Amino acid sequence: MEQQQTQLNPVLFIGIDWADQKHDVYVIDAEGGGRHCQIDSTAEAIEKWVTEMKREAGEAPIAIMLEQSRGALAHALMFREGVVLYPINPKQFSHYRESYSAAGSKSDPSDARMMARLLRERIQILRAWTADDEETRLLARLCQQRRKFVDEHTRTRQQLISQLKLYFPHALELWGTKPQEELLADLLGRWPDPRQMKRADRRLLAKVLNSHGLRNKEKQQEVIDRIRKMTLLTKDEAIIKPLAITVKVLVTTLRQYKKAVENLETDIDSLVKKHPDASLFTQLRGAGKALAPRLLTAFGSQRDRWANADEIAAFCGIAPVTKQSGKQRQVHRRFACPKYLRQTFHEFADHARKWCPWTGAVYRLLRQEKKMKHHAALRKIARSWIRILFKVWKDRSPYQPDRYLHQLIQKRPEIVKYLPTK
């Protein structure tokens, strides 16, 4: 990677500080001269500016640094011939800025200048952005969007519970397993007002219960009787009416998120079946339909992107950070990292310990003998899995659990007593 970057020899080093209406840009040329300018955030303005920069650079490439979180601007600059992007973690850039001044002052033009300076100083060790193939990038985006919708569904569900506690706590008695959750959503979608639900026609209530699999007449009658006999927390119209409106909106939102997740899962499954690397990850115990494509896209399609597994572990935030000064030594988890990727490996480690024998054995060893906390143990397991999956991904060789378990027992015989007995 570094060798490829050296061969690029860019003649323009550009830092861009993103804003909603305009972007501050600082350009350093090959002689070290710098200048500041602003460009509008419109696609036309960006296109015109890139054309001018490429004309100034001639046949040589131009290097651009921008913050990782600024997606729209990055999207506008991707896949342009002669343009090399260097995304930087905002926290990493913040530390660089502080190294020049402890006053804490900042501005958009100065941030753009600092990015250009950082890029010119350290381009030999910085990692340029390289794109995965379109199929992998699409799969990654769909997986990320699915996760966002799942999180929003959970957040909306918690809001709904909070609202019900204020005026309709009896409705929460129906909340629990998934079928009951869907049943409650249907009931609240029709009768968000507890007074209306108490007066609802028995035949209509029975129809709703029947549509959710509760077909036993006696159990139906039991649920209907509970609804009929429930005691209202309040009869105040000023409280019930606005909260009932809110609950109906939240129920509708829950259904929309649920449907969106289902549609995304269909698209994800279709892409995974066609992906050439899918079999390397779908057979992993604990991965499942949700985590297997996330693991696949975490590694990507560019086999030369990572020199070794430790690079991935550090980039994803799984590898710890060690701080040592004199006799003091402190090890803690990494904070400056893509949270979604860290979450991917962390969640996989948690699932794998329940389904993979050696992972579960190592987890119990770390918890009981090493006295590690739950999440620290999962990060250590995740790092082991990253080493395994890096080899699997790099060589395109399927994971062999029995072979790995045999090697692990030879290296760490103490885990034998933690392995499940057949």
C-alpha cells in the first residue's frame, strides 16, 4: 500500500472542511505554496472545482483529505480519475490540530489548512481510500442500513412502552414474545384509547386475536375478559387523547421499520447468494443471516488492502491501545474507530461463544480464570477470530473448525476442561 502511494507522487495536497452550504478548501502545491478558497456544496460547483484542480495538476494525481463522516462530499469525489482520497478519523485530526495549539481555537479555513498540511507531511504513511467492487459496496450499504432500521425499531419500541406507562399500562401485559408484540401493535393501531378498547366489539377483538394465531376460543375469551375488566389508570381526556395519538403514530412507525428490515433482508440474502466470497462466512457458527454479510463486507473485496490481521483489528477498534510512561502501563479499548465495524466483530464474538465450542471454552476460561469482564473477553475473542478470518479471506480457504480446535488444544491445553462434553 505504501509503495503504491509513493509512486503516485501527487502535485497538489488538498484539505477540505465540510459544511452544509459551502466547503472550505486549502491547496498546497508541489513547491509548498498554499492558498485558501471556498466552493459551494452543489454538485455543479464541486464538478467545476475538480476540473480546475485536475487542469492545474496536469497529468499528475491530486490528493484530497477530508473527514470520514462527511459522506455526501466523499460520494461526490469518489471514482474520479487522478483523484486520490484520504479519509481521516475526526478524532485523529482533532489530536493533530491540538499538537499545533493548546488554546482549543478552530475555524473552517484553519481546519482545511491543517488537513492539507497533515496530508503533505504524512502521505507516505497514510492509507488512501480504495473501493471495493460494486457488489460488495452495495451489500455493505444494505447491511448498514438494516442495522440502522433495527436500532430505530428498538428505539421506537422503547418510546412506545414509555408512552403506554403514562396512561395505558395494562396494554403492556400483552407485550413479551414476538407474536404478542405484533398482537399489541395491531390492538393499539385500532384502539389506542383504552376506553375504546374496553368497548370494542367482542367479535372484532376475536378476529384480531385469531389473525395472530390465538385461535383457542377459551384463551380468546380470557384475553377479551381481561380487556373488558381492566382498570383505567386515568379518565382524563387531556391526558388520554394526545398520548393515544402519539401511540398510534409510534405503532405505525414500528410497522414501517419492521417492513423495511424485512425488505432489506430479502435484498441482502439475494446479494449474498451471488457473492463469490459468501461461502467463506455463511458457514461460520454464530454468524447467521445478519452477521455473515457484515463480516464479509468488513473485509471487503480488495485482498491487498490489509497487510495482516493486526491492521484490521486496530482499524476496527478490536485491538486495545497501550499507553506506557515510565513504570506506568495502561491498556484500554480503542475509541477512535468505525463503531459499526467494531460492533460487527463484537457481536459475532458474542454469538460465536454460544454456538462454537472452542469460542465458548475460551470465553469461560477468560471469565473464570483470567477474571476478565464480559466485553473485554469478547474483544479478545473477536481478535482471535479476526486472525482466523483474515487467513480464510486472504487465501479463500474455508474455515476448518476441527483443525483449528486441535491446534488450539495443543497451544492452550487448559481450555480442555471448558469444552462441552459430548
